[in-house]
Amino acid sequence: MIKEITAAVALAAGITSSASNVEVAWQNLANRIGADGKAEYVQRFIISGDLKDLSRLAFCQFDRAMKPVNVQDTVARIIPGYYYIASPRFAAGADSVVVDIVTSGNMPAYSYGPDGVHGVDAAGKPFDVSMKRLSGTERSEQWALPGKDRMPYGDKVYEINEKLVSGATAPGAYDIVPSFKKVTAGTGEYVASASKAPQAKLIKNDNSEYYRITVTPEGIVIEGASRGAIYTASRTVERLLKMHGGKLPAAVVEDWPDYGYRGVMIDVARNFQTLDQMKKFVDVMADYRLNRLQFHFIDDEAWRLEIPGLPELTEYGSKRGYTTDEKNNLAQIYSGDGTTSGKWGNGHYTRAEFIDFLKYCDARGVKVIPEIETPGHARAAVHAMETRYRNTGDASFRLREDGDTSKYRSAQDFGDNVINPALPGPYKFMEKVFDEIIAMYKEAGVPLETIHIGGDEVPHGAWSGSPSAIRFMKEHNMSGEGDLHVYWAKWLGETLQKRGLKMAGWQEVALGKDEEIAKGIAPYVGFINLWVTWPGKGETVLPAVKAQQLGLPVVLSTAQGYYFDQSYSGHPDERGLPWAMLTDEFNSLDAYPSVISPTQPGGKVIGVQGQLWSETVRGPEWMELYLFPKMLGMAERSWNSDTTYSHAAFNRVLDRHELPYLVGRGVNIHMRQPGIKVDGGKLLMNSPYEGGVIRYTLDGSEPTKESPEYTGAVALPAGTKEVRARLYHLGKESVTSILPVNK
């Protein structure tokens, strides 16, 4: 039996432990061009052990059409991004069953493989299985189509590393991230002691974030134009002293930011992070002078914040697991073990926990911007309110209607994720959510400046089959669904304005609309996140320029440099996605606001923000791996909008100062690869850093900590076909560099 499948949602893969006797090994056999001339790949599941109780093998994976090679096997979609394999061969008594699946598209990297793999027994109960990945770098066809190989091979990496380390001078004590505006050297050295603790005082300056740090052998004086500036300077001094063992050369530092808004968006809806982890991250934000956290805790895949009076939002909407009808919980996606207690996919914040978190952030100078996705990206809320209606009979909060025949597919391939603004329920729902969030901030004693309403990626046709929407648009003389979206956005802005708040949103809330309509929305908007920063087809004006012309304040959030879920490189073992742009610390450093988002006369570019979407993120260590050090390039640009460090200088600052500091704080970091080249029959390797150990193999096997250490040029043995090397540094390790030879 064969079923064609289409699904959506970009996923990453992981390894699940197991107490069962079923083991799964997975491997991509090859990318290729199919008979229809389109890209496809063949992935293999080797399912072994005690299979008699295995009815289905479920897994999550990227949007693809799938067709099993063996006609006895079935592959079916539960929801976009969640599938199962069924086969009579499971019950036939075999110790091992191999299921090969021809899958549309190509498999370029780690994050496109399966995750959330689990078993389902005949009673429909999920159970854990042991899952492991077999090597994905044995042959180039495992990660690349012919002529489309993006692997950073060892010789190319060698060239990059050589540029990073050659000629770069050692950083001074005050060379950190973000860099200071002005440092004037003094005479002598300060040595920290209890009797010479830093002293602070307020001064006058037109910039409320201006501060001056005076370091002398006698002590440290911190002067700031506000208490916030003094806090920032004090935290910076503390970091400098930790970096340099309690000693600093005498100097006067003068500093101020180019932007008042310096933010990061963290998505905890797709995959969850605890508030303890978020607090740890906020501490690091404060270290790097970042002051806004856009908290993306609501999306299609989950609702993470308790809203009193609407318990279904978290009792239903924060739980994902195996289901065929989604009556009791959302279906698993991205990760999990099939149960509603599986980590990363499940969890929420109570009201009390969130209030405590707001206080914690406020004490560190970080303002939290809550994001409530609407009208699109709202699948969790839509289904949760349907559950409320089904269980209680209360239809007043329903976000969709019976008889709606709209056919659409969102960016993640959902056809049921859009709130219908032609119904009364959404208005009551959003007012309730707004008021409860406002009350949380009030109880925390923390000012709330804006609520972000999302507003992006509303698919065409979302209300095309809704009787109420058709009637509503006719009654209000609307020309189409775009006008209904604008009506909703304007109502949200008015509703927040009545509560003394501004509305924020992704650029789609206003850009791409009729100019007069956009100008009508502008007075309600505190800022838009500009994530598509390049002109559209047939356009020549930068979106940032257009937004300012329409009166919309801009927060530069470009997908090309500030989307931290993008892979560090094209190496197939690097985690993350490549759709916007491969992004490392230098790509984010090079995303200059003055070029991408130039300030216009009468316009406002109020700040810079990095984004971490979490489809491919699993847990705290992965979150930190994605962020550090690439987030530091964005931190530099949010403080200093124009040229500061060269790549080589920035890399040296990271190597000497920032990476050791982060590791010392218990933060996970990404490690760059070693380079490999052959010159005159000699094998040469290099590191992008001053320190670290390179381990290598000459037989094509993966290097380990026990492999030979590279200490200098090595004579290349005759017949060597492939050299592999891995860098070990600061307790971390890189992906494996590969250099094919003698071909």
C-alpha cells in the first residue's frame, strides 16, 4: 500500500533514548535526480529488535512527499511534519525490517533528518524506541546533488583560517564585544581589592545610556547619565575584571549605543525552553548590553503562557504527542517521544512564573515584549478554543466557524491555523489575552511598552470559504481578504491604544498594503520587525526606506545575518537551516544597519534584533550553540552600527576574550572547523584560533579524542584517499573537516 504525502515544517533531528526493545537506525542513502527530472533522496530506516508489538513507527520530518520502495509498506501523514510507517512485515517475526523511502527534494544537512521517532502499539499507545543516525558523510551524494555541493572542504577552510589568524594583533584589555566608542590609555594598573571597589555616580548627558569608566591604580569610577547606564557600565566592568583576573590597565572609557533598541527574539513555541534557561540567557544578554527580549511563546505548534479563564490554552495547547484526532492534545511535531510529557515539545509557564521572570528581566535592564501571533500562526489557539467549545459548550471564544470551506496552505503547510476576524470570538479572545498579560506586568511592577501581534505569513485564501467572512467583506465594502487582514490589524492597534500601548508586528502588518492603508495603521505601530530587507520583484526601493516613508518605525531583523537558526556553514553535520543565508559570526557582523536599513529624513530605525526560531533547536545546549558566537556579531552591530572590527580582529577578540568568558559561565558555544591542505606531499592543518588541538585520520574514519594529534607537517602516505580532522578547543569540538586527495 502506498500513500503520497505532502507535509510542512522544517525540522531537525536528534537521538532518543529507549527502554523498549525496538531499535531504529537511520541513514540517507543518496540524493539524486528522479525519473521526472526533479530532486529526490532515498532514506533508510533499519528497524530491529522485538517487533511483534510495533504497529506503527512514527517520526517527524521536513516537508516532503514520500513513497516507500516496498509495496507492503505504508507511509502516511498524521499532520504536516508528522508521519508513521506501517508494515505487515513488523508482525512477520523478522528480527530486522529495512524500510527505504523515496522522498522529494534533497537532504542537505543534519536538520532535515527524522526526529521524534517512537513506536505505537496495536492499542494506539506510544512507546519509546532507541534511535541512532548512521554516518551522513560517507559519500558526497548523501548530502549533495550533482553540481550542488556546499560542503566546506578542508582546503577552503584552510584558506579562511589563514586569513583569520595571519596578521591579527593580540587584542588589548579593552577590546571586547560590543566594542567601546572611545578608550584613552592611562598610566599604571588597577588591581581589584575590597578597599578599591568601583564607585558610581550620576552625571548629565543628552544620551541617557551614555557612561564613562575611569580606571586608575587607585580605583574605578563609573559615571552614567542614568541608573540604567550605570548598571550597564558596572556589568561591563565586572566582565572585564573576570576576563583579566581582576586587573585592568589604567584608562578612560567613554561609550554609548547607536540604537536604543537592541534585542533578541527567542521562539519557545516550536520547541520549549524552561524559564531557568531563559534567565541564564537574559544574564548573557545583559552582559552584551542587549535590552529587549521579544518572547515568541505562541505559534501554530504551541501556546506556552497561562491565561486565567482560558485554561485550554495551556492544558491543551502546550501539549504535543501521538494522536490521530487531536482531541486531547496537539499532534507531535519537531521532537518528542509520542507522549505529552516528552521534553522540548511540551511545557508552559504559569502566571506566577511569568511574573517572576518579568521581574528578573527588569532587574537586568531587559524589557520583555510578549508576542501573540494573529491572525496566522495561530493553530494552537484555534484548536484550544475548539476544545473549549467541545468540552464546555462555550462558543464565545471560537476562532473559526462551522461550514468554513476555505482551502489554503500556510508557509508550514497547515490548512487550519488562521483566526477568522469576521467572527465575534476573535475580538473577545484577544481582549481577554491582552488584559491578562497587561495585568501580569502590572502585578510584576514592570512597565509594558508594546504587545507584538505577529501578523506575518497569512496565506492566500484563508477566509475564501468562510460564509461570515464573505458576508463581512461585502457589508464593509472590502475588495478582498487583504482588506479584512488590514481591518483586523487596525482593530488590534486601536484596542491596544485604548490601553495605552503601541502595537508591534512583523513587516506584513503594513508593508505590501495600499500606501494609504499602511499610513492609517502607522499611528498605532511602535515598530515593525523588518525581516525581508531586500526589494521584491520589480521593486527598487529598500523595504526599510519604504517603511520609514510610510511612518513606520523599523527594528532591523534581517533574515540575512540575524536569523540565528540558519546553519553556520554548508557542512551536512552542522545543525540549522540554510534557506535565508548560511550565517556565522562574521555574517551577522557584516549585516550593517546603515546599508540594509538606512535612516531616512523624518524616519526612524530604532534598533536591531536577532531571531532564534526553534524548529531545529533541542534543549538549552542547542539553543546556546545556535546563538554563540553568531549572536555576538549582531550585538556589535546593535551597539555600533558601522565598521569596527575586521574579521580577523573580531575573531581574535572572540578567541582571547569572549569564547573563554562564555565557556566560563557555563554557556555552550559553536566551534569553527580546522583547515586541511596538501602542499608538496606534506599534509598541513590549521586552526581558526590560537589554541586547541587538531585530531586527524587518514583512512576516512571519524576523528576522535584518541586519534593522532596534529603537531606539524605530516608526510602524506601514498594511496591516501581522504583526510579528516576535528578541532578540540575550550572543551568543545567542531564538525569534521574533510579533504579528498589522490582522486
